[in-house]
Amino acid sequence: MKWWTALGLDLLVVLVFATIGRLSHAEGADPVGIGLTAWPFVVALVGTTVALLGMKRPTEQFLNGVIVWAGTLGFGMWIRANAGDGVQPSFVVVAGVFLAITMLGWRLLARRRL
């Protein structure tokens, strides 16, 4: 699998997460709103992916996926907090669980198919 495929799948996960979150809070699923919710995590995801690529670590592998997940969650929450948005503990837990299941889940499924 190419790195851009892994990045695309992870971006899809982040956008689904933002969409579900907005819908669960009756905020609507308009593209601008989803973008405003997702951008800190997208920036964190891209940054973490670029860092792994710079270290020549394949981002589609499960163990490196753990780094992608942790970077997306940790840096995404940090960016979100510094942008003045909420990072309540319950939100961090829900985001962490959802992103772990989906980001690591597709990697496990892909590994089983190989």
C-alpha cells in the first residue's frame, strides 16, 4: 500500500469522526462546519504522517499506525485547545476510542488480507 492511500483512509476516518460529532450535537453536516471541526485533527494527521515518512517508516503498518493515531489525537487536541475550542476529558476519550478503532482497525484488516 502506498503512503498516500494510508493518508487518504486516515483522512476519511477524521472526516467521518467530525461528521458524526457534529450530527450528534445537532450542528449539521455542512462541509464548512465539518471542516471547522476536523481541521485540527487533519493538521495533526498530516504532520504526523510527514514525520513518519521523513523517518522512512511506512504509515500503513500497524505499529506505525499507533504513532499516527497518537499524533492525530494528541496534537489534534493540542491544536484544538490552542484555537480556543473545547477539549473536555469525555471528548478526548470518545475521540481517542473512535480514532483508535478506525485508524488501527483498517490497518489490521489490511494486514489480514495481505
